[in-house]
Amino acid sequence: MCTNRKIVWSLLVLSVLEIGFGVSSIALGAVGLSWVQTTMQKTQLGDASPVWSGMSFLICGLCGVLCAIKRSGVIMILFSACCICGLIGGILNIQFVWALAKQPEALHSLHLGALSLAFLGIASCTLGTWLTCRLASIEQQRMFQEREHSLHHSQELTEKVRHASSLPIT
């Protein structure tokens, strides 16, 4: 069974990887943009898409680290929303780069790297969303058990007070 600690550590490792995918994608996109500008080619729609998807992966990873540290409901929701944005950014990046890679003057190794990073970013966003849902479920169960324990404890105290007040004073 997955424990809370294992999920948090998995989420932390995955978020650090996501940050790495984001930084790598941004760097690869910057190299691609500089290559387009140095060869005096006309910039196209997909030339900057690795930069934008890298930004979404980077933000997703940073929110994931924050989620692993804080574990509050609002941060879990924020992280899930960032993962969804990362998925969308990664999918759009794949579509744009795939269209660019079909052109004859394309730099295929750069596009292959951008596509690989996009696939890895999408996979980590999907896994991050699943881990966050698991973590939220475990936190919800923990809070429910604490509430039940608190209600049971207050019931015992009420019975003791009631019993103490019914005893005759000597």
C-alpha cells in the first residue's frame, strides 16, 4: 500500500524532474530560435513552442515542489491546474514541432529533442496529477479519522461530566 510519505517523495522527485524538463525545453527552444534568426529564415508559429511548453513544465514542477512541502488543499488544486496547463502546452508543442519537422530545411535533431522533452513533460504531468489525487485522498481520510477521534473523545468527556454531576455530594 502506498503511504503518505512515499507519495510525497514520489511527487517531490517527479516535480524536480519536471523542472529539469522545463529548463531543458526552454534552452532547446532558445537554441532553435537563435538558429532560425542566424540563418535568416522567417520565424514560424512553432519555433517558440518549446519555450512556452518549457515554461508550463517549469511552473508545474515548481508548484509540485510546493505541493509536496505544504500539502494543503488549495496548493493541491493549484498543482493539478498547472499539470493540466502543462499537458495542454506539451500537446500543442508536439503539434507545432511536428509540423516544423516535416519541412525540408528543418533541423531534425533539435526537433527530435523538443519532441522527446514534450513527451516526457506530458508523462510527468499526467503522473503528477495522479499522485496529487492519491495524496488528496489520503489527506482526506486522515482528516476524517482525526474528526472521528475528536468526536469520540468529546463524547467520552461529556459522559464523564454527566456521571460526575450525578454523584451525591458528601
